[in-house]
Amino acid sequence: MTTKTQRNFQRQMRKVQRDASKVQTAAFYSYIADDVIKTYYDEKKIRNSFNLFRIIRVAMFILIAAAVLFGVIGYLASEKKLISIPITTLFISMILLFFGILHPKLVFFVKTRLEVIGLYGISIIVSMFAVGFCA
């Protein structure tokens, strides 16, 4: 059995909840968000119209596959088979560096452009030294 104070509190809470539900249904148009907003914390709808990010990522993987294919062909065709491996990694690192500078999420396991430049820049330098030692 509830006391008078508890009943009064429950009545007041129901009134607050009714008022809050009325406020949530009042929507207004925001010119900044260019959308109808119902609450202050309303989440923006994600529009999935044209996704350039996926197209660029597919182009990057096609270029990497082409570099690997040319590396395999170079390995099978050349007399110095060992030199084709660092040349292939050099080309792959250059592709990843270019696309990573465009957008860091395109490449693997990096979050910032500085990490992209550091990781793939060192990979390019190491590959160049390996090509120099193999030649």
C-alpha cells in the first residue's frame, strides 16, 4: 500500500512524463541540419546514396592486385628473381601511401595521415634499400 506522499510523487511523475512526450512530438525544421528535428539530441539520418569511399577502396585493391600480378610476372620472367619481391612491396607501399594520404581509413590499421606517412614511408625506404642490395 502506498502512502499519500508516494501517490503524490507518482502523480507528479506521470504529469512530467506526459509533458515530456508532448515535447518530443513537436518537430521543427533546422536549416543547419537541413532536416526535421524532433529533440535536441536527435540523431542525423545517414544517407546511403552515392558512396565514393567504396569505389576508391575497390580502385585501390585493383591497383594492388595489378602490382602483385606484375611482381609475380617479374619473378617468373627475370634472371634475378629476388629483386622482384622488394620492387613489388615498393609499388604496393606507394599505392597505400597515396590512398592513405587521401583518407587514412582506406588503408589498413591506421587512424591518422601521420601514421600513414610514417608506416608506408618507412616501408618504401626499406624496399628501396632491399632493391639496392639485390641489384
